[in-house]
Amino acid sequence: MTAKKGSYLSSFWKNFKSNKRAYYSFCILLFLFFISTFAPFIANDKPLVIYKDSKIYFPIIKKYAEKDFGGFFKTEARYHSDFMKKSLQKAFVVWPLIPYSYDSIIWDLSQPAPTKPTLKHILGTDDQARDVLARLIYAYRISLWFGICLCFFSVIIGVSVGAFQGFYGGRVDLWGQRVVEIWSGIPLLFLMMILSSFVDPNFWWILGIVLLFSWMGIVGVVRAEFLRGRNMDYIKIAKTLGASDITIIFKHLLPNAMVATLTYIPFIITGSIATLMSLDFLGFGMPVGSASLGELLQQGKNNLSTPHLSIIAFFAIALLLSILVFIGEGIRDAINPKNHYRIKKK
């Protein structure tokens, strides 16, 4: 059993890797995921390490007051201020690759914001004098983690509901489908508009609301697999031998349903990122000031005199959504049994 599983995974990886477009898209996604996950260590207005007066400080992890560096205030040190620059002149300081966070306001611009790309600000600044590259990295982090979390919980709920309907069938399936059809008819955007007047939106709040509707796309796939599989001979034999419903669902039917579900995962992530981006663009998403792809797109719309913002937003969104679609297509082709047969034949 282990050998067969290992050979299947090996065959799957060979098929996926042979699809160059999907494979390179997967490599790009891993790079973006790594960069965005460790965004505070790459783009931050706090130094990584400070060595001053035989003491080592780690501002990226711990907050320090100006008084710790010879100042008079007990408030947190602002490392780009004139006082801190003078205080750290003789100290050994290691700055992140981009010395600005997503919410850092740059006061020493040579012209009014938004500014065009320069060597100091590779992608320029937005209309609030914030570094666009830093905000883009943090926006990728929010989008990717939102898509992954939403996909994880959507798969759990969608697979559970689809398996329950498909296995028991009859009235359970009939009433379950009616509930899904009615629930799917509720407009998400209007619901968000109504709820946003009662609560302040944040990452988990938006995730919970979108999760209420995102799981329904998986139900049909899992339900169809269970309806087809429950009447097969090996399932009837398992019931005759006294196997419980839980054993049949999780051990015999669910693995077959997960093969079909696996191909939908990249597309679920794509749809969830697009949903978050739309909500942010319309002003019903993340809190004001948060780094998001929708907010970056809104910056381009509001500043037509600086077209680089629109161009950056377009390519950033197109890149992320395209590689996810390519990965989904690669997984779908790799799971195809015909491709496995071709690998063995070769």
C-alpha cells in the first residue's frame, strides 16, 4: 500500500513537473509566499539589529524607547527621526532590505506624493507618501494567507456537507440541495455593506463572512462522487461485513472524492483573493490604511496623473491570479489517469 502510494505521488510529481508553465508558476508562488510571509524582516521601518555601546538591540522583535538610546522620552523610538539618526551614527545598524513598512510615511520626498519610481523607491510612493513596494509585499501576505485560510475551512465544510448529502441521499440530499440553493442566492456584497455599518471590518471578520458562502462550490463535486461511489460493489460488501458509516465515508469514499476536490483548491484560493480584492476596492474590506491589492488598485484609480500606480496594481494582481490558475491546471492534468499511463509507458 505504501509503495503504491509512493509511486502515485512520484508519478503525480513527474506529471506536474513536466508541465513547465504550472511548475514555474508554483516556483514563483513559493517565492512570493516566502517573501510576503517574512515581510517584517524584508520591509520595515525598524532596524533588524543595533549594536551600540556594547549592547545588542533587536527592534524588529522588541520595542525600545528613545530613552534606551540616550533620549528623554519613554515612548517607542522612531528610527527615521533626526534624533535617532544622530544617536545611531556610531552604532552598527542592520536595516531591512526595504527600510519602510506598509504604513511608514516618508517625509523627505523631493516632490509631492505620489512620486514616480526612483532608485530609492523602486515602485514609487502612493498619494499618502508610503512606499509602494513595501505595501505590495504586505498586500501579498494578506491576500495569500486569506486565500489559504479560506480555502482550508471551505474544503472542510464543503467536503463534510457534500459527503453527508451524497452518502445518505434521499430526503437528506433533497433538503440539503434546497438549503444550498437558497443560501447561494444571498448576495455577498450587499450583506457586507449592511454588516459593515455595525462592526469594523478586519481580517478574521471578513474571513468569517466570506466563508459562509465560499464552501458551496465544493459541495456539488463531493456530492456527485459520493452518489456515484455509494452504489459500487466494494461499498456494498463493506456494509455487509458490518463496516460503520464513518469508516465507509472516511476510508473508502472520501479519498476518491478528494482527488476531484484537490483540483479545485487553487481556483478556490483565486476566487477568495479576488473577493477580498473587490471588497477592498469598494471600501468594505480591510481597515483603512491596511496594505491590500484592492487598495492599491484604488490608488491607481484615484491618481490617474501617475499611471505607474495603475500599471503596478494591474501586473501585481494579474501575476498572482495567473500563476494560481496555471497551478490549478497543472494539478488537474497531473491527476488525469491518462497522464499517469503515459509516464509508465515511457
